[in-house]
Amino acid sequence: MATRDLDPAPGAPPADPPTTGRPTDAPPSGRRGLGRRALLGRAGLVGAGGIAAAATGALVEREIAPSGPSALDRERTRALAAMRATGPHQPGIVERPPAQLVFAAYDLTDVTTPARGRAGLRAVLTAWTRTAAALMAGDQPAGGGQRTLGLAPSALTVTVGLGASALRRAGLASAVPPQLAPIPAFPHDQLDPARGDGDLAVQICAEDPMVAASAARTLAIAARPYATSRWTQRGFRRSAAAAGDPFDTPRNLMGQLDGTDNPTAGTAQFDVAVWADTSAPGWMTGGSYLVARRIRMELDRWDLITVDAQEKIIGRRKGSGAPLSGGGEHTDPDFLARTADGSPLIATNSHVRLSHPQFNNGVRMLRRGYSYDDGLAATGDPDAGLFFLAYQADPRTAFTAVQRKLDRLDALSAFLRHTGSALFAVPPAAPTGGYLGQQLLEA
Ligand code: HEM
């Protein structure tokens, strides 16, 4: 059911690989530093009405095509289309995240013996493979309840992950990849066990909230009686319809542009950062590892400090996302740049400096998180923040290594509280006619 490049199904707007393959809003390589207005100006697209179209050179080139819908219109139409998965990877990783997320963790129900655990695991994965393909195509599968009749497929993607516990319960302890080593406890963690771990996980992304919620429900029904819900997290990003430009980097609930320096799909850098490498077991070839962290933001305190203070904490300008060393959003930060009095322009305890690949052995990860807002905590404070999701080749050298530093040194940590944590192996696409995880269960 899955994909390297996730293509709109027949009848959807034509696919543009540079767009489809870009999971973030970073410009394609080779375009760094070219401002949106400059590009549009070159193309004659900035008029009295201001910025007319999109952020990237690739898009501008398409925008000036003489006929047909604008690239912006096509992108908005694409946000409602059905996604057709082809290729070695599961969907829901490479392409730009749509507006809505439902993330659900599950536990196997019958693990009285490894054989029963294994049978249950196979049953769930088989059912989810079939159901996810139908849902993504915009069909009404069994258990669908006709809830989405009349709605567009909304770029729905379903991505399935396996926790180390599932493998152990299925008698497959020897197949647990070393990359699934437990994430260590960090000193400032305030984890709620009810919001963590799980034998299985499913990441459901769609532009429309009803499509996402209905898919989550249908997949829960499909998992019966072999797996039962453990915890769920809903999330959101700005919608394609509301975005002035769907290619721009979105903002998080602290107001920052979040996702600027993500690896760019289709590059060697992305492949190295995201896809399991040869040190992983064979069944993970084409797969990735997903870290989920529920991070509450202390928004009432954050909103009281000045924008200047907020920018120093991150190391980037809040409005433009430019590094404090100068330039535009996609200018590389200059960590050597100093003020007249000799202090670093990008502070040593800033989030960007501590997490930048330059100070982390060149390691990157694909951050694909969603904002969440679950109302009020028991204290009356907003229970809102970032449901951090990051795909990576090896969490030990990526998430865990970076978080170890952030937890200790990051100025942003004073405004954050990690309340949930989970780690999953995201296997490759199902073999043709087969099911997700088949390479593991039938090895
Ligand atoms: C609520 C929590 C967090 C917030 C609000 C946040 C915010 C940001 C912002 C605004 C940026 C700069 C723009 C960008 O490149 O995306 C950034 C960069 C980054 N963050 Fe976070 N972040 C959070 C948690 C984390 C965590 C837990 C990690 C990993 C352990 C992490 C890793 C990174 C990395 C690797 C970068 C890119 C650094 C670079 O290459 O310049 N962040 N984050």
C-alpha cells in the first residue's frame, strides 16, 4: 500500500515531484537564500496586490505557465485529493503534512503465548493494510459507517508503526532492531505512562478533520479483537485553505516558524537522515523510526516575555524565521557571528544552536509534528503544545542524542514539559499483494 513518492490518484491534479516529495516547506536545494518576493518579482508576479503566489522557484516556474489553474489552486485541490501510494516507503512521511492528525497507540489483546501474540499481530497488520488502502482511496470500507460519504479523500495517509513490545510479545525478540532501544529518561521529563509507549501505532493525517477522525474509528474497528486502544493524541496544523501560501513554513503555538531546517525529500541528506540504514534488520529496509513526544508549552509564561527574549531563546527571528546572525529564513545560521561586545549572536543556550547538525555530528531528523490543544490541565493552565513527531534512521544518534542536550541546556526547556513518549519502528510498504510487516512475520 505504500510509497516513495505519494501521488494523487487518477483524477486528482497532476503530480509535481518537487512538490510531492517535499515534506516540509523548505525550498528545494539550490534555491536557498532566494527570497519569495525576489523570485516572484523576477517572474513578474508581485503586483499591486502584493505577493501573488508561492515560495519556491520550482513553484514560480510552474506558476507562470500560460494556462491552467495556478500552482496555488492546484496545491489546494491536491490537499483534498486521494493519495495513491507506490514505492518502498509507507505514506505519511515524505509529503507535506496536511492539517489534521489523529495518532493512536494500541496494545495487542491476547499475548498469553508468543504464538497467539504473533497471530494477533499478523491479523491487525493484515486488516490495517487492507483498510488503510481503501480509506486512502476515498472508499467506504467495512466499519466505515458511511461517515465520510460526500467528503473528499482529503489527502488521507495512514502510517503504521510497531513498538519493541509487540515484537517481544510475538516471540520475535531477536528481530527487535537496536534502533528501538528504549529512549532514556531525561532529568526534566514529566511523563505520564498513560500517554506513552504501545505495541502498535497508527498515524492518520488528512486535510479534513472528519476524514481523519472517521479513519481513526474505522481502523480501531478493524483492529478488533486483536488490539485495543492504549492512548490517542489529536493534532492540527494550519490548513491549505487558510494558508496564504501552503508552501510556507507553518507556525507552532508559540508563534515560531517550525520546520525551516528540515531535510529536503529527494536528497541524499534526507535518505541518510530518515530511512533505516544497513545496520537495521532486513525487515526494516525502506522503513524508518518514529519518535513521538507530547510536549506541553507553558504558554501563559511564554506569552509574557518579550519577542526579543523569545528570539534569543530560539536563535531565530520570530517574524521571518531568519537566524539571529542575519539573512533570510533559509540562510544558514552563522554560529561564529558576534555582537560588538563579543557575545554570540546566536546564544550558546539557544534551541537552534543546540539542535543544529553542526553540533550533533551532522545528524538530522525529519520533524513532522502537530500542534495540540487539549483544553485546560487540572491546574487551569492550557494543556496545549507540540505533539513532536520525528522520523529518523537511528533515534539513538538523532532524537536521544539531541534531547539529552536540550533537556540539560536549552533555554526553551524552561517553557516546555514532556508529558508523553513513544518510539516505533515504521516498516516499509507492504509487499505487492501482501501486508505491512510481512517481511518481519514471514522471514
Ligand atoms: C515544543 C517543543 C519544541 C519547539 C517549540 C521547537 C521549536 C523549534 C524551532 C522554532 C526551530 C527553528 C526552526 C526550524 O528549523 O524548524 C527548531 C529547530 C529544531 N528543533 Fe525544535 N522545537 C521543539 C522541540 C524539539 C525537540 C524535542 C527536538 C529534538 C530532540 C528538536 C529538534 C530540533 C532540530 C533538530 C531543529 C533544527 C535545527 C537546525 O538545523 O537549525 N526540537 N525547533
